[in-house]
Amino acid sequence: MVMDHTTPSGWIDRWAAADFDRPALAFDDGIVSYGQLATEVEARARSLKRDVDVGQVTPVFVGPDLPSIVDLFAHIAVGAVPMPRSTSRPKVDGQRADGAVVCLATSGSSGASRLVPLTMANLTAAVEASRARLGTGSDDRWLACLPLTHIGGLSVLFRSFESGGAAVVGPFGHSTPSLIERMRPSVASFVPTMVHRLVEADPGAIASIGLVLVGGASLSTSLLERARAVGVKLVPTYGMTETSSQVATRSPAEPPGTEPGSVGQPLDGFAVSVASTAVGGAGRITVDGPAVFSGYVGEDERTGPFITNDIGVVAPDGSLTVLGRADDVVITGGENVSLPSVQDVLSGIAEIHDVVVVGVGDDEWGTAVCALVVAPSLEAAQEGAVEVLAAHEVPKRWATTDRIPLLPNGKVDSEAVRARFEAQAS
């Protein structure tokens, strides 16, 4: 069987042909070469070929292990459109995504999940733009500990295989510092919560990584300062599934900035602007370019710039600052409050070790600002908030927890936090 070199599986074949023994994947229990990986993908593809409906969205279980990665790239190789899944088996009802090579469900951190088809043109544009901005190449080892069911994790494999680098694969958790120390990755991609937990658990491990991309949520000023103080080389970035991952990323040569949400200039090929600007030039972030998808599965094809649900500001030099989601600004007691701004301030209070701030409907306030905190003393946390926040910004409801709840992709599970406060009110 001859593999299709116009798919991501072809990247594996290309490097296998050039250097059979070149490392492609690194796990706790050993190294897998490009030659070994290509051989296993081809064998699995042969067994799939008879049963695959080309162009049909096909749920495929994907975990941080070799059989999952082989199965995913074998489905791509034979023309299926795999939709990586973790535990639940999503219903796709025979939906098609002709022309796509992979289909990803949006995270669903707020609102209903939809299916995003990505083509080879999308993915190629994305990995090339990422490489140009970061300066990564065939000698790099990417740490792949974000879930492979989401673009943040899956794009690590795409970037690595396209460039001939190696991906260090393992689930994020207590063993991550030791995996870093043993495998010595040169690049990693995290969400802020992961950075926070690694800085707390083993700052030496995360500081040993050459570049640490951090995105998926706003990076607070306090976390940025703490990470920089222990030598972590943070590279703030902004992107989403619909844009095949990265949109804007600060150059590693630049200082990471001090403003929350500052993510630098757009990558090559991306046009970023804001729509419906308000006071201060803020508005909905719009993105255009060859890495941007052409429409959700089962919906009308879209054209032109993609209007995100994020609010941002574009500076005269083209650099982007992401202020939060459009629904992150709430009206409470007649006053506008930015939830990310409140969360950023609270995260700088010494008595608060971790925090997430949400808005919940309230009969008295319209929307009540609510704070879920990891703090040894709730009273001390509340007193600290009164000292640093305006009166209308101080959370009306508080709760404590041992750990902030996360989605499988590492982002905060805002819906679970809201549900907790709604139940508390009732």
C-alpha cells in the first residue's frame, strides 16, 4: 500500500524514508522511530481500508499512547476523517467532512460543542507559521501532554512530525516533572493552570524547557511574574480550534510582556483585527488566513474573516491583547465588571493560591460575581479582595476548593464552577 503524502501521515513517511531510525515519539517506556511509526501506521491502515467510508467523520479513541496515535494517523492515511475522542463516544450521525483530514469538537467550556473540520491546507499553513515564529525544527523535542483530542495537543504532533522532530508523550499530572527531567523536551505547550501547578510542584523541571507556549486562557500577571522569577521561558500565545491552533504568538526573542492577554503579533499568513470597536479600541477579534476553517460540520460554509467570541485590542504595531470572551464582561448592580480582570487581581493576593471568577444570574444584582478559590483562609482572601478591588468588583459569593476543576483539555471547567454557585444559591 502506498500512503497518501498529501496528508499528515505523509509527514511520517517522508522522515521514515529519509532516516528510518530518527526518533519520532518518546514515552516513559522507550523511543519509537519514524520508521517504526510509519510501519505500524501502514499496517493498521491496511486493516482499515476495507471498512472506511472516505470523507465520513469517524470517532477514534485517542490517548497518550502509541496504539492510539497509530490508529489516528492510519485513519487519516486511508481517507477517513477521524474525530479524536477520549471516553464518551460522541454521536456524529454519519456526518461527512469531505476534503478534511481531521475533525475536532470545540472545547465546550461555554456553550454547545460543534465539529470543526480541518484540511491539509489548514494544517500545513498552521505548522509552517508556527515554525517560522518559534524557530523550531528537526532537532526539537515537543512535550505533548495536552489531550490529543483537542487542537492544542494534536497540533504538537503535527508540528513535530512535519519538521522531523520528536514528541514526548504523556498525560499531564504528578509524573510530568519526572518525564521532563528524563526526556529533556525543548518546547512545551501548556494552559496557565498547568504552568501554575508545575511552578508549584517542580519549578526546576518547567524552567529546564527551552520554550514554554502558554495559551487557552489569560495568563495572570502574578503567574507570569512567578514563572519568570524561577526562570521559565514563557511564550504567550493565542489560538483556537477554528484557526488550526496558533493565531498570534510573542516571538521568543521578545520579553513576554506584563499585561494579561498580551500575545504579540499575528503569525505569518494571519490577518487579525477587531470588529465593532468600543471605547479604547476593544472589540470582537476577527481572524483570516489559510489556516482558518471553512465552516462547522453540518452548517453552511463560511467565507471571509472568522469572528471569534473573544474581545481584544490591536495595537498600532499589529500586536494583539486578548481581554477575554465576549461574555466575560457582566453587569452587576448596574456596573460593568470584567471577570478576567477581577480574577487577575485576586490571583495576586498572597492568601489566594488559585482562583477562578464567574458570573451567575442573581435576583438582586442581575449577575453576581462569584469567586472559587484555593486558599487556607477564606476570610483572609475576602479581606484581601476588599483592599485591592473596587466595591462593585468584589465577589458577592465565595467558595473554597482543594483544586480548581478542569476540562480534559486543561482549561478551567467554568460551567462546573457556575453550577456549584447556582446550587449554592438555591
